[in-house]
Amino acid sequence: MAAPLAPRQDSFVIDRLKRIMQDVDNLDVSIFEGIATARSPILDTVTPRLTDVADHSVLWFGIAGALGLSRDRRAKRAALRGVASIAATSLIANQVAKRTNRRPRPSIASVPVTRLSRRLPTSSSFPSGHAASAAAFAAAVGLEMPALSVPLRALAALVGFSRISTGAHYPSDVAVGWLLGTAVAGVGGRVVPPAEPPSVIQRPDAIQLEAKPTGSGLVLVVNPASHSGEGKRVLDKVREELPDVEIVELEEDADVEGVMRESASRAEVLGVAGGDGTVRTAAQAARDADLPLAVFPAGTFNHFAKDAWTYPLRAAIIAVKQGTAAKVDLAYLNDKVFLNTASVGVYTDFVAVRERNEKRVGKPLAALYAGVRTLLRSKPITVRVDDRTAEVDLLLPGQRRIPTARLRTEFPRAHGRRPAGPAHARRVRLRRDADDPGVPTHRPAGPPQAVPRDPRAVAEDRSAAGRSGADRT
């Protein structure tokens, strides 16, 4: 057993630690004075402006706003992740770290007057909130958009350097702030993993169809009202790029299935511009007529268009002009086609209630009311998948890879309460028809990858007929 240190030995260790800390502090001060007192017109001009624009994270919120205005969903996610990381980092740095470590600010007596920032901070110097927020934003955005990681980190490093140059912080304050911001962004990336970058998403093999540079032979069915008028914008762009295309506009009370079948009867390529539900109906008509399907994104989320690489709109137009396509899978629920996912049970009830009320009270309030009402009134339904029968609250079959998670559920019932507990998402291999070749879908050519197999799923809702929905959003 180790003997305790003698008093003289204990005093020696403490004195040694104090000398080391003093040496580190002296080095910190020396580096600060070397940077802050350096005579440089560039530092005098650039660093105070940079540190001022980074006050209250205005610089980073501006970049986040630009990303949020982009039509790229990855950019929108990056902006949201960056702002959330700044909020968490600022809370830790300003309300925890600064309050527990009251380090005085450096003396600005030797800093050139022209280099001082407009606002002279009076809070604790340790750690640097500017550096922490800058590092958090750069690291967080870089998780979603790796191409922006290096330029944003470089900009964040310049912001940190400007805090030293203008006399606001010692170098160690900036270094610790940088580490704190990077750590917070890293933890955020583990808690909410970023979406997979496009480089790791596989594209199916391209097949060559007849090129249609002017759109001749393409019959395009458009829902002008989709996604608050997005269909109208798509319509104008398609007319400009493909002048010979035949366009069929869906009326509000139109028989969509009938219109799709009639359009397919005279088309060489059937086109559709609308949400996932409209695309699903077009896929059924294209399959029945043995025609290629050209998908023009005009919905709210455009899940299928993104999976088929016809998003954004320019990609779909290029695919038609070049005649490039790829086969996609079709699956069936209650003898109706679906392309991504379908739903039976509480989610379709939720959507139905929300859509009935959203025009009167707005979508957020309608969704809140629909959620509460669905949970209070929902009942289990009986479904059959091949030879398996089960009572479930929700059936969500999908024919592409979907992230699943452990959920804790507790649904109130009219006739009792289901015990709370972890609900595991299960994936079941469904029946596949070997003679179902799928539907050729136009998309831009890309590097060849493996073509997915062709599943065909059949399910039956015996206890609540009509409660199923396909590709509802």
C-alpha cells in the first residue's frame, strides 16, 4: 500500500504545479502581446470589422439564413444544425463556463486604438464565446455539407484570431472556446446523425431510351395546385424547355386515375408533375400501359423524385432530353401501387383529420388537434401480409431503406390501455414476383451501381376498410 506523501513532498508538488501554471500563463500573455501590439494596417482594418460582425453570432446567423433560403434540403438541415449548435454552445460558454471561471480581460493599453472593436466586453475572458460559437457553427454545418467545412472553419479561425488581435481575449481563451464549440457540434452529430452524403447513395444502372430533345411524344399530367402552386412553376419551365410536350392539367375534382389512363393511351412517355400521391397514380398507369414514366418534382417533399434522381426540376428535363432512364421497383398494398412507403392505421387517420381542418385553423393547429384526436380514438386494425395476420396500430411498409428507431409508446384506448414499453420496428421480407419488371423511370445518367430487386407486397385491412393510404404526406 502506497504511503501518503510527506508534508515536504506534498508542498513540493504543489509548488511545481503552480510554477507550471505560471509558465503557461506567461506564455499566454506573451503570445497575446505579440499579436495585439503588432503594427499592421491589415490587422487594424480587417480584424475589428470581423470581430464586430461576429458579435451576437450575426455573421453565422446570416450564413444560416442564406443556407435556409436555398432550395437544397441538405443546406436547410445544415442551417438548422448550425443555429442549434450555436444556441447550445452559447449557453454552456456564457452561462456556465464564464460564471465559474472569472478571468479578467487582457489589458488593451498597448493595443492600437484603430484596432479596438466597437463594443468592449466586460464579462469573464475565459472562454471566448465568439470562438466557441464560430467553431460550433462551422463544425455543425460541415457535418451536413462537407464541402463547406474547410471554408467555414477557416472563417471561424479568423474570427478567433480577431478576438486576440483586438485585445478581447488571450489565446488560451480562444483555444478552449474552439474546443468547446467543436465538442458540442460533435455531440450533436451523434445525437442527431447527419443525412448520408450523395456520394454514398447508390444509383441504379442507366438504360438508354429514345432521346426527346423537344419533348415530342411526352404527355405530361400536371397538378397545378400541388405544393401551393409549385405545379404551375414546373408547368412554365417545362413549356420553355420542352416545347413539343403535350400537357394535361388536372382540375380540382378530376378523376386522376382516369386522366392518367387516358393520357397513357396516347403517349410514348407518360410524365407527371405533382406530389408523391399523384406520382403513385401515374406509376400505376405507366405500368399498365408498359410506358416509361418521367417524374417532374412538384410536391411538398418529392421523396420519389429524389430517389429516382429527377430532382431538382432541371435534372428531370435533362433526363427526358437525353433519353436516360432506370428501372424502379413497384410494390402493392390492397392491389394499389406504391413507390416509397404506404401507411395503414393511425397515420392515415391523422392525415385525414388534419386535412379537414387545416384550411380553417392552419396546418400547425390542425396537426396538433389531429394528433390528440387520433391518439384518443384510434383502435387497432387487423392486417395480413402474405400468410401472417396481426393487430397493429400502424402498418408502414416500405420498399427502400428507411431508418428505424426504438420508440416508447402508450396509446389511450376506448376499451382499456395498452401497456407502455419499447416498440421495435420490424422489417419483413415480402413476396416478390419474378416476372414483374418494374417501371422504367427517366433520370440523368450516373455511375453504374447495382439495380434493386423487384418486391411485390400485398396487405389486407379487414377490420377498417378504407383506412389505408399510399404515399400520403
